[in-house]
Amino acid sequence: MPHETTIIAMRDGECSAHIFTAGAERSGPAIIFYMDAGGLRPAVFDMAERLSAAGYVVLLPDLFYRYGPYGPFDPKAVFEGDVRAILGPLMATTGNAKAAEDTEAFLAYLDTRSDVRGGKIGAVGFCMGGGMAIAAAGRQPDRFAAVASFHGGHLATDASDSPHRYAHALAAELYIAAAENDDSYPAAMAERFQHALDEAGVRYRTETYPAAHGWMKPDFPVYDEAAAERGWHEMLALFGRVLR
């Protein structure tokens, strides 16, 4: 699949981004891909490419652009070491509020592309990207029609930019895929998050997969192919029904 790179001017610097399309002769709805804390790397490119092959223009921005050059990381090696020491400094440069703010520039870029069809777009986020995708959709409710979060963590906390605080503004339909026994998204937090969605009247569906946090990522030690394929089926069904 065609793969382009570009630089998007942001308030805090320049963000490198990758764009995957289904071919020069095809247009389609746009989807913003919010990466996990492992950053940009071959496995993430492969996932964005697979999504584009389903008929979408996929924008994959480097959410760690404020940090500067890094990696690419091998998640298996990272998990064998001190994860906080390796990824913590990069994660400290972004967050839900910053990603939501960054999304204004991402949308402006997508609006310049002739191969993007329709004004409504989708978002998908993994791990830290799950909350970012929800926050972005809450900040730009007129633009996002569908959001999928896979093993997203910290979706309902006391932080000022906790994803559940954006529930009242959401217009998108959500699919929330949680992992079993996930310390970053325990049962009490899931209940708090869903309560916020219910009170706001958000259309959503949530499922808990019999898999570990990170199961969707093919380069993670906990990758679960069967659960990942189910996740892909649900994600494409949501985007296909809402965006296409």
C-alpha cells in the first residue's frame, strides 16, 4: 500500500507523520491512529497499513515529536528492562490534553488531502493512545464519528484530562476493548468510565477480552493472535458501519 511521510507544523514544534492509503486511484474516510507508548516502529506501520487496505486514509502521527529522535524500540527488549526508565521520558512529553490539542493540526492536514472522503473521521488508539483518541473526539465532536480504544489505560482517573471527563462532549460512537486483569484499567475504573458515558448518553459498546494488556500489538510479548483478529473484526465493523 502507498505510504507517505510528511511534517505537520504544530504549536510545540514539527510532528513527523505517516499516511497510508489504499492506492492513488481510491479515496476513503480518514482515520487517525493514536500509537501506544512504544512509539513508531515497523509493527505499528504494519497495523496502519492493514487498516488503510480496508479503504481508509490512515494518518499515523508521532505523538512523541516534542521529545525528539528516539528508537525505534523493540517492545520485547523494553519489557525485559526498566520500562519506566526507557519510555517514561517520552510519555512525559505528551498526554490526553496535548494529544487532543495536537489533533487540531492533524485535522487541518487531513482537510488538505483530496483523497479524504467526507468530513467525519474515525480514530483508533492503543494503550496510551486509547485515552488520547477519546479525548481528541471529545475536543472535536463535530469531526469524529467513531472511536475504537484497545487496552486503553487510565480512562477514568482524577486527572484534569482524564478521558471520562470528555464524555459530555462526545458525539462519536465508541468501542472500548479492555483486557482481563489490567492494572491500568481495573474493574472499578471501568465502572466509573462507563457511568460517565451513560450519564452523557454516549453510544458505546465495551468488551473485556480474555487476553493481557497489549494483546493487539504483534510485536508485544503478550500478543494474542486470536484475540487480535477478533479486535480487528470489531474495529472494521464499527468503521464500516459508521464511516462508510
